[in-house]
Amino acid sequence: MTTSPHPLVVQARGLAAEVLAPQAERVDQEGVPASSIQAIKRSGLLGVSAPVAYGGAGAPNSVARETAEILAGACCSTWFVQTQHHTPVLTLAKSELPARESLLGKLATGELMSGVAYAHLRRYPQVPVRAVPRRGGWRFHGTVPWYTGWGLNDVMLLAGVTDADEVVFAFTEARQQSGLRASAPMRLAALTAARTVSLELDGLWVPDDAVALHAPYESWAASDRPKPTNASPAVFGVAESALGLLDQDDPTTKALRLRLDKVRRQAYALADHPAPHEHMEERLALKTKAFDLMRTATTAAVVAGGGRAIDLDSRAQRLAREAMFLLVQGQTPEVRRAHLASLSAAY
């Protein structure tokens, strides 16, 4: 018996086929357009994991992963802009602070799209962004090294560390304002289109009612540490798109697809494991296997494309550069060590 795909999977496939994939090479060179973001907002995909009570879909993790694969495989830059949104949604869904009631519905329905400025917390005990309490709110000082979606997001979830070693996550508008200045967009080897900037914070004030999370650093870090050890759906999405450029009857293509499907099943089974801190070595091993297969698939697409694959209008070389980006996206020291160890063991 065949199971019908989830409505959001159908939406993602239509969006990928009609909007994202046809213009992906142009977007890669010119930037993610506001029209693509508007299409994603209208699609309902921004609320895939949001509570139904707030206008979201409340879909299972399997649906969120499948839609992410589809979007990343169609246009990784657009996927990367919108994927930032899901952390703020999940943060608010677990929050008991006032920001939940004022913002979760707007984020769940796509009325607003959020970016994130919190990866610098993983540098602790370095503190690139300091949060200082002030009457009625907080002031943020320091530098956010990477912020994606500048000019496309409506709001951002900004994080800093207090002198008492607590984390404060709060929402503010994603625009130039008093105490917040953005750099020029970074030119990168891949995903320049995602409009990534650095942010200088000079006393940016955020009111208490915009705070989504305030907790000891160690308790936040304990919940965050397992997340980067799981294989990203985007890796499988880019690998699938690369395999789609190959001869589907070729034994090499069939073998690669079988291996990719096996690693995907194993990685997702662990991602759904009820104890996220368990099987860490296995999670990292599967993550590096997924990297290897993505790299092999995108390299095969370039080889199959021959000299044409070097052209900037070539889908194969775009996928190869996106694959390079995904090797370091969300990378932690633990992930880096495991990946380098697997590479050295292969020779």
C-alpha cells in the first residue's frame, strides 16, 4: 500500500520544481531574491515543526527532514536562508517567556521570518557577544561573526553570555538600528547568495518581553552539543541532486544511490533516538559517511559534465561548491576531529 506524501512535502516539491531549481544558477551568482522568500512564506514550510495551536503544521521530524532535503537539493542558498528560521520557532515552542505569545504565531504562519545569531556561543569560554542587564531589558555588546539572510529576514534571534555565565536569547528586528551595524555582504566560495554579514553590537537594547530563553550556559550547551553530530538533511539533498545529473542506468550511479539511502536511513534513525546524548561515535561516523558520499556524488557530476562543468552556469559545479560549504556548516571541534580522522584513515 502506497502512503500519500505529507502536504508540506508536496508543497516543497512544487516550490523546488517551479521556483527554486529553475533559477538556482542565477541565484548563486546574484543572490537569493525576496520573491523566493515570499514563496516560502506562503508555502507553510516555515511552520513545518511549529505547534498547530499557533498556526504551524506540527509535522513529525521525518517531514521536516524531507522538506529540507528537497529545498537544499533545489537551491542550497535559499534553503540555508530559510533553515535559520526553524531554531527560533523551536526555541519559542519550548519557552514559557512572553516572547512566545507575541511571536510564535507570526513565525509559525510565515508572517515573519527569523534569522539566528547564536553560533558564536559554541566558542565558549570565548565570549564574542556579551549580554548586560539593564532596567527593563538587556544591552548586547560585541561581534556576531556570521549572520545569514541580511535584508531577507524580518527578525533575528540574538544570543549573548552574561557575566554570570548565563545565555540570553532575545529577538530584535533584523535591520540596521541604534547599537547594531552590519558589514557589507561577505563574498564566499559558496553560498554568497545567502547574504551573510557580520554584526557589530554597540549596546543594542532589547526589552525583557523579547527574551525567548535565559538559562545557565552549561544547561544550554548540554542540549546543544548533540545537534551538530547528526547528519544534515541538506547533505543528502545535495547528493541526490548530483546523482540526478548522472546516467541513471550506470552501475556506479545505482551503487552510490544504494549507499546513500542506507546511510540516510541509519543517520535518521539515530537522529530520532530518544536519548540524544547516546551513540555519539556512531552519529559522527554516519555524518562523515554522508559527507563522503556527497563529495563522491558531486565529484562524479563534475566528471560526467566534463569541461562544461567548470562554467559558472553549470549545475554540477554549483553543487560541488555547495557540498564544500556543507562540510563546514555548523562544524564544531568534535565534528572536525571526527571528519579529519575519517579522512586520514581512508589513506
